[in-house]
Amino acid sequence: MHSSAKPAVKYRKDYQPSQYLIKQTKLQFELFEDYVIVSAQLSITSNTQKTNKTLKPLILDGIGLELLSISINEIPLQKIEFIVDKQYLTINKVSQQFTLETKVKIFPNKNTSLQGLYCSNQKFCTQCEAEGFRNITYYLDRPEIMSEFFVSIEADKKLYPLLLSNGNLLDSGELANQRHFTSWHDPYPKPSYLFALVGGDLDCLEDSFTTMSGRVVQLQLFVDKGKLSQCRFAMDSLIKSMIWDEENFGREYDLDLYMIVAVGDFNMGAMENKGLNIFNTAYVFAHEKTATDADFEGVERVIAHEYFHNWTGNRVTCRNWFQLSLKEGLTVFRDQKFSEDMQSAAVERIEQVKIIRSSQFVEDAGPMAHPIRPDSYIEMNNFYTVTVYNKGAEVIRMMHTLLGTKGFRAGMDCYFDRHDGQAVTCEDFIKAMEDANKVDWQLFRNWYRQAGTPQLNIHIKNIGIKTLSIEFEQSCPATSEQNEKEPFMIPVKIGFIDQQGKPLKFKLSNTKSSNAEQHLIVVTQRQQKVTIEIENTDCIPSLLRDFSAPLKHHYNYSQNDLATLFANDSNSFNRWDAGQNLMSIILLSKEESISNGDLSTISKAINNILTDKTLDNSLKSLAVQLPCLNSLIGELSELSLDLLFKKHQQLKQYIASSLEKQWLDNYDSINAKSHQTASDRRLKNIALNYLMICNEDHYALKAINQQNRATNMTDEISALQAICSSNLKQKQFQVQAFYDKWKDEDLVLDKWFSAQIKPNDQSVFNTINELLSHKKFSYTNPNKVRSVISAFVSANPQQFHSPTGAGYELLAEIIIKLNRVNPQISARLAKQFGQWKKFDNKRQAIIMELLENILSLSELSNDVFEVVNKNLNS
């Protein structure tokens, strides 16, 4: 907890290798209901070859531990030989090589931070990334300290019949007093953040997988009693992931056993602990009656992500936490490519970019802006961000774009061959890509060391017969810790269409390029010019196709140009993007309301999408939705929030009413199908939402019937969401009916909580207060907090940004409450205040006072302090 003393800042430039290494780690856990005894035997050596050099004291990390005994080489230490404080165990004098034995007592049942060893629904489980292992025992809790682990666990057999840890099972057996034990060995040295332990009474789904070299791997998925029927999809997703990684990267699994355990209380989505992944139940359970189509996709993606970490994170790990994107950005890219192969590649790409624009660009423009490889931090948990993960993945994607599939694979092979079993840096990864492909990427490294969202201005001129000049001008705004920015290496995919929407072929002048409908141009200078040869110069450019670089680009499109691209572009991503740009220009204009001409333009464009038989329904559903309000807020300069909300509502209402017949036709025709795909359901429920906006009383029966008769959760919860957003007199009856039906399914209740925070009026605050006091809500369960508070902030921005300040006051109250309960979740919520200096004076005054109140708390966690302090002082 933070006191009056300012927390220490850790800087990447100050990194020094550890003075000591831990070659072997032997742990014994004695599990009891109220406490746990942890005995550790660490084989430690000095990390220097100079035997005559004076050794520095050994400083081990340790928080919240009750030290019971300590010895070196079986000789107990006297109290004058070591120092214990709130964060460290310091031993003043040690030798070049020795064995340290400690025994500590910890209290997992009181651990609401969900870091280290804690209890969830009568079972023990762990979360050690980034620095949770120090809550379990005294250790060099650093990612580059890789050790061979032997683990023994004992507990009451009736209460905890299942005892798991990393690696392969060595032994198990009975003990006195109705207790039993298991012992485990992980032959692959790993850092402490990958340690895992589970003790409880769980059901198990088993399967097996034969690797490409013929080894048989046992697969086990453990869940709470009665949940096995919701797990088959997760197991199938794991097997698909194993096949995909072998086929695309030549990586096969290396242990005899691969285990996944689903946990209801978890700060993150999942954790890649070697051989024993621990998952949030939200990313394991998937049955059509209880999970939506989006849930199925999420389960498939996260299962793949954690499995892919076995090589990009476990076998090759990070030298220090500043290198987090080395494993996370790379593995997010890998799970994205997997999802693109499993689902619609175009839809997946659009969804990926929506996250970048709605969250990452916002982070770049705020006080928490940082490069994908941060230069400093106070609390590492605060840097598990969309910048490190999602922008990090975009940087890896640019490598793939520049090198092609074959060249990227060669770079990956080089990376694994050089660094298997090592803790390395982002620089090592870039160097492997360079060496495997004989390229020089000094300029590309700026993506790793510079924060902020680059801007790319593009000008196109007709300079002769069948010749166009394309001028690029790049820049990057100053961020809190970086004023001056060097140029980036930017891959720009570009195409052209004519005025009728047909694709045009062109070639790059003064190159060996052939005529093609798309070319890749690599921009490396602040100002750069290329010329192209094209038959028809009366054309419309399709720029930055597939979002080939994570930046904002500007070209002076007319509304007619954007409408033509929206109706015709052969690149699915850019077709969607043209529609988003068209609507954004109209919404962000300084006009007090949207003109009839602009409304008509949008309506006609969406009608073209709805009647286009070449588009699948998922792409249609994405194209007909308005730009995300949070993305638009990130673009605000002089425009007021209230005017933006007003115009957003006006445009949504017009799209609903002017296309009422089309929405009704789409809804009824899809609803009449005997078999509906996920793509069908997506468009059908968008249509229902627009119908309810158009005339909720008239279409109420459709929503009510859909909720009552639904055979899948996608339709059931979509109907409830539409009803909750209305003023129907039947609303409370439908809300209660849903609760009565699903009150015993925690994850479904999370959806029920979230559905109720939709209404765009002040009544939502009474609803939220009722939900926070509901018997099924818990502040100690991150999923429940996310289902109410995070959902409110992201899904109801009009009320979160209410001019009364009620939304801000609610969020501040929850941040203060969670500061003591779960600082990690509290800090994530505090990031929602990051854009406050863009708002009007009244809103700024309210938020500033709330932030100052939080900062004045007597026991403020480092997690929350870092975020709030940056928000106030950026």
C-alpha cells in the first residue's frame, strides 16, 4: 500500500542482471482450510565467475509472508544474519553456491487481490504473473530467473482430492489423518511467474493429442462440479490450436500432459503457466444455451492464445518486464491469425481494429501513453495494456506484411533456434527477423521505443497522362514523456477503384513492379513521394488496406468518394472503414445537427450494404453500425461531448426509421430460417435493435417473443438488451424472468447485470446501485465488477459522461472501494479518467476533485497511485 512516501519508479535503462541464480527450486505445500505452509529449498549460485569478488547481500522478494524458519545448507540462521521487512528478505552474507531453506505461512482465504495463492469457490489456485510469486514464498521473483521446479502438495483428501502443479506427475499417495499428496516435476527451467498450483474437488474432461513427431499428449480440462457439459468446445479449440501451431510454425507441445483449470475469480482472461493453464471460466464454458456466439469465439481465441504461449512466452521468455510485448504482442498476433483461419478473416480484422481505435488510440492520447516496450513503471500490473498487447500485435503484423508469410516464418524459426530456453528482449526478436531475411530494420525499432499514434497525411495529384503522384507526410504527436519523435517505418497497402467502383490495376513507376490491383509502399521518411502509372487517373484511392499500420491517416476524401468505396471496395476492411469514415465526418462536424442531405447519404449507403448479396451477414452487421462513441470521443478537439451525443442519437434514430422496412424484412427473413448461423444471428439482432429504436411499442412483441422462445443465448440476451434499453412496461417482468431462469449460472448472470446498464437516462444510476447491492453481486469477483461498472463505462458513455457528474462519482466510489480489495482491478478502472482534460470546464472540475480525493487516501495502492497521479499531472 502506498503511504506518504512516493513509490519508486523502475526504469528500463537501470536494468542489471541478477547477482544470483536459482538453479533448482523444491517446494512443499501443506494446504489447510485457513492457511498454507510453504517450505522452499532453493539451490542458489552467484551469477559471477570471479570467486574472489565480494558478494553482495542476497535480497529475495516476499510480501505478506509469515517467516517460520530459515537456514542455509541446513544450518539455521540467527536473527542478526538476515532482515525481513514488508517487501524483502535480505541475507547479508552468502557464499558462491548454497542451498537456502525457508518455511512460511500464508493465508490464501484472505487474499482478495487474486495474486499469488488464493481461494476461489472452495479451491486453491494461483496467479503469479507479473509479480505474484513473492506472495507465496521468498524468491528472486524476476522473469529471467529460470529454474527447474520440483513441487510436492499435500492436503485433506476429502476437501481437495485434486492436487495439481506444473509439468509431469511424479508420484501420489496417501498420508496420515486422511490426507494425501502429489509430487510434480517440470523439466523445463521456467521463471516464477509461470508457476501454478491448484487444489480442489473438480470434474475432468479428458482427451489426447498425437504430435507431429508421434508423441501422445494427455489433455485434461478441470471445472467445477456439474459444468462438464459446457467444456467440449474448449477442448476441441485446444486440439485445433495444437494442429495449427504445428502446421504454421512447426511448434509441437513438449510435455506429456497439458492441463487447463477453470476458475471463477480471476483478474485476467487466462494464464499460460507451463503445462497447467489457469483460466477465467468466461473463456472455458461454451454451450449454446448459456454462451453467445461472441463467447464461443472468445473461448476459441483465448484457448489458442495461452497454448501458443508455450513457445512464445514459456520456452522463450522475457528478460525483464519491460519486454512484455515480446511474448504478448507476438502471441496476440498468433492468436489473431489463428482466429482469421477459423472464422471470417475480414470480420476478425475489423474487430481487431475496432479495439485499436476505441481503446489503444485513446491510451496513446492520454497520460498512460507508453511505447509497446515501456521505459518505466511503478506497478507492473498497470502495463498489461492494449498498447503492449494489441498495438504490439500490430507491430508484429507489420513485420509479417513486410516479409511475407515465408520470410516471417524464417524469422520465427531463427528466433526459436537461437533462444529456446532463454530469457530475451524485443531486440533479440527483431534481430532474428533481420538476420533470417538479410534486412536492416534500424528504423523499424522506433515502433518499440516511441509512444503515440503516428499520423500519415496523403496527397495524390495527377501529374501527367496516366501518372499520379502520391505524397506521404508522417508525424507523431508529443506524449507525456516524449516530445520529439523520429520517423517510423510504415507499410502502406494501397489500391484504386474507378468512379463506378471497379478495381483498377496500376504499377509503381521506376520499379520492376507489375500491373496489379494492390501494391505495398514502405514509407520511411517524414516526407516521401512515389509515382504510379494507371490507365484511369479519375479514380478513388483505397488507402492503408487491412489497416496495414497502426496509425491515423488523412486523405481529403469527398463524401461521394467515401460512399463509392463503402458500396464497392473489393477490400472488405476498407469497405467497412469507408462507411465508418463517412459517418465520423458527419458526426464530428461543428454543425449543431446533421443536415437532411447527410442523413440521406448515410441511409442510402447502408441500404446498399443491406441489399448487397455478395456480403455475408457478419460484414453487413459491422457495416451498418455507427462508429463507437469511445473512438469518436478520442477524436474530439473543439466539439463538445453533449453535441456529439446528440448527433450520434440523431443519426441512429434516422437510420432506424428511414430503413424500417429493410430492418423488418431482414429480421423476419432470418428469423424464419430453420437453421441460423452466427452470422445470421448477428444481423438479425442488429435489425431488432434498430426496430426497437424506430418504434419500441410496435416491435415490443418481437423482442419479448425472441427472449421467451430463444433456443440459444445469443438471441436470448440480445432480446433482453433491446428490452432493457427501452421504456416498455413489460421490462421488469422480462428482466425477472431471465434472472429466475439463469440465477444458478454465474456467467449468464454477468450478461444479465450488463444488459441492465443500457438505458440512456438518469434512471440507470438507480439500477446500478440496485445491482451493486444484489445478492449475486460481489466486489471480490472481477467478472461481476466488469459486468456492471466496466460495462457501464464502455457501453453507456452518454450517462457515464453525464454533465451532472453522477457517472464520474460512481466510478470514483468504486475505485476507492476496490483499492483495498483488489488494487489491480481498481487501477484499471481509474484509467477510464484518462481523457478528462479534453472535456469542458465543468466536467474537468468534477473529475479533478475526484482524482485528488483518491490521491489523498491514506492507504492508496501503488497500482492506483500510478494511474491517478499520471492522470492528474500529465
